Amino acid sequence: MNDAPAHPSPASPAPGERLFDTARMRELDATAMALPGMAPGELMDRAGAALLEHLQECWPGVSRVGVLCGPGNNGGDGFVLARRARAAGLEVVLHAGSSRAREESDGKRARRLWEESGGEIHPLETFDPATADVWVDALFGIGLQRPLTDVYGEVIERLNRADRAVLAADAPSGVDTDNGALRGQAARATRTLTFIGDKPGLHTGAAVDYAGTVRVATLDLPHSLAQSFAPAAWRIGPGHWRAGLPRRRPGAHKGDAGHVMIVGGAPGFAGAGRLAATAALRAGAGRVTLLTHPEHAAFVCNDRPEIMVRGVSEGPELLRWLERADAVAIGPGLDQGPWGRELWLAAADSGRPVVVDADALNLLAQTPRRSDDWVLTPHPGEAGRLLNLDAAAVEADRPGRLRELVVRFGGTVLLKGAGTLIADTDDGPYHCVTDGHPGMATPGCGDALTGVIAALRGQGLDARGAARIGAGWHVAAGRVAARRLGGTVGMLAGDLIAALPAAAGGDDGF
């Protein structure tokens, strides 16, 4: 094995933006309402004002605004918005259920002020989406604990069928803002304006199809307020990962950037290993060797001469090669037959930093083991096999399943999917990678991510840093590729790989 790569240590990357779960948001709300000079109901008034401002900014010239108000404080935000919109000369139609509050509350006060201003409340049962151009969903915000199957569910179903723009207040009704799962029916928003702090469940899982474009309204609260609370997660968005990229010194040579070995490519699956190897080169690896099945070793990379290729037949032979590796990636195109199984067991015992993907994860599920220094990169189906669950159970609580994987298998786990999640502990904040797009749901993009992470490990990053920075880089390259192509349809993994250098250089693809 080579000595540690001799490049300058990368700068400590920005951890990202704070994401707060329901429990932390309730603490934040309570702290904000207790600030000196904060009058009763003022926070709700600010939320309603922010909603109106955002609505008029996003839909300039709109004249008919509809508001759906629930029984709690989220409904109160809607009543404030409605009153302010009406005062601004907009036509407002508002639907709400009966108030459940027995004592005076901010939500009940907002409802009363709406009625006292001459506003009319229509029953939810008469809701007709055609009566407004933009609808504000203020039915239920964060912390919903039950499925929406009653009249609220019927209203949401009607709203989703209509071709109308929807602005969600704090969160789309029916979306679990802690984990991104849906509580029965969920409102499909065009945009979500979330208050005080961002929430992890708006950026992962099924919620990605319901939250639309998410923006945060701080409600003019001190920046230090949210910064004083530990987040449930960190959002890795544009630019949060770039400072952590390895930097080469002026006199560097290729040996300083690590030797990455990609293990995979059973007969019929040669392309997966080739894609991972190409991505490792584009991600800065000094040397890349593809250790693949002898059947196609002679020609699999004929058009990519920068990749060294060796045919490997058995585990002991693989171990001899891996002695020279700074990082290993195993799994792309590996298959689960005798050849793949023998190579997997050898790589797992090699003592090298390992990135585990694809069929290597399926083999790990069959013979579980732990390591503190590997990176596991399952998609929901592979995660389900590792946990003896189906993919739907994984998607129902992505953060929870992520932590279970860390507990069971150790190391750093990267759970792929809409809003990729990364963790190396079961009790601290995890990371959520946002801003991907559906064009990346194409064969080979996972292999490319494996190659990027392996390249970063080979250049000296630890498992968590390589996973976090690699995932952010991978998403940025996907955006650059889509822009170059003029859209997301028909994007290939090779397009993403070719965009890695531009993304590293500062292009975020927007």
C-alpha cells in the first residue's frame, strides 16, 4: 500500500444548513414567543404577512386567492394571510372547519379577527378548487400524528386533482416533516414557505414530490436564535461540500492522489465497473485499476486507456492486488454468484478503506458483518434486504432506517433516493443531500457515486467526509449535466461523470 497521499489537508467543509425536527421546532417556537417585546400572536401575524409577500412575489398579478384553514395554529396563519390579502385588495375565498379551541389561542384570535373584518368562512365540504387561482394550504403544519382520511383528506384529494397552484404554509398538509413520509392524503404544493427553520422531511422520501420549491421565512427573528439549537440534520445544498474537496499542491504527482481499485463486472455487467472507474478518475484519483472478470478484461476499457484493467479469478488473487490500494470500491456489476461472493469476502477482509455498493450489499445482507471504516451506499431496496424489510418500510422512515443500518453494520451509511441521507452515528445529526433531479434516476449513476466516494477516500478523506462531499459533488454534477443537455430526460451516467470537473470548479448547475 502507498503512504498516505501527500496533498494539503482540505478545508473543513461547511456542515450545511440546519434542519429541525418537530420537537426542536416546538422549542424554537416557544423560545421565539418568549423573546422580549414579542406580543401575543405576533409570530402568527409575521407568518401570515410572510405568506402574502411570498405569494405575491411568486404569482404576481394574481387576483383570486383561496385559503384552506385547519383547526390549529397552521390555520391561524391562513386566517392572517386571508385578512391581509383582503386588505390589499385581493379577492379571497376561505374554507375552514369548525374551531376546536375552547380557550383563546393565537389561532382562535386570528379566526375572530378575520370574521370581524367582514371575512366569510365557507365549510370545507363546499370546497371548489376552481374558485381561486392560487390556493394556500394552511390545514395542518408540522407534527401531524394521524392520517388525513376524513373531510380534510377529501379536500386535499380534490385540491390535488385540480390544476391550481398551491402554496403550503410551513409544510404541505399530510407530510411528516421529520421523515418525509405521507400521512394518508397529502397536499401537493407548488411551493412551500416554511417558518423559522427548515425541516428534514421536506427534502427526502415521498415528500420531495409534495413540497415543491421550499423556502424559509425567518419571521425577522435573530439569526442567533436558530443557531443556538442543535439540528436534527444538516442539509447539504449547493456549495456546502466544495470546501472539503482535496487540494493538490503545485508539485503534486499522480501517486499523491491515491490508487483506487474498483472490484466488479461479472459477465454481462462489465459496464458498471467501467463507469465507477471512470468516475473515480474524474473525481481526482491518481490511478485507477478495474479488477474485473477475466472474460472481458481485455476489452472492457479499450476506449478508456487511462484505466488499468486486470482480470481476477479468485479471492487470494484479489487480495494480492488490493495490497497496493489506497481505497477499494466493490459491488458495481459484481453479481451474487460464486465469483462475486469470493471477491466480496476477500475485499471485506482486505483491511483497506472500502466503499460497498450494489451486489456487495446484497452479499453483506446474506453474511452480515461490521466495520467502522467502510461506506455503505444502499438504495431503499438494498437497505430493506440489509434490515430484513421491504423497500416501502424503509421509505416510511428513512432517517430511522438509516440509523438502524449504522447500528447494525457500523461505518458510514449513505441511503440513496430522493433526498439522500448520510450518517455515521445513531444519535447525532445526519446529513441530507438536496437539489437532485429525476434525470439522475438512470442506470449507472449509482456506480458513478461509488467511484467518486472511493476517489475521495483514496485522496485521504475519512469515510464520513468522502460520503458527504461525494454525494454533494455527484448531485451538482447531475445538475450541470442536465443544463448542458437542455433538460433531464435522457441523461446518461456518462453525462454526469463528464460534468464532475465543472462541478468541482464552482458550477452548481443552476
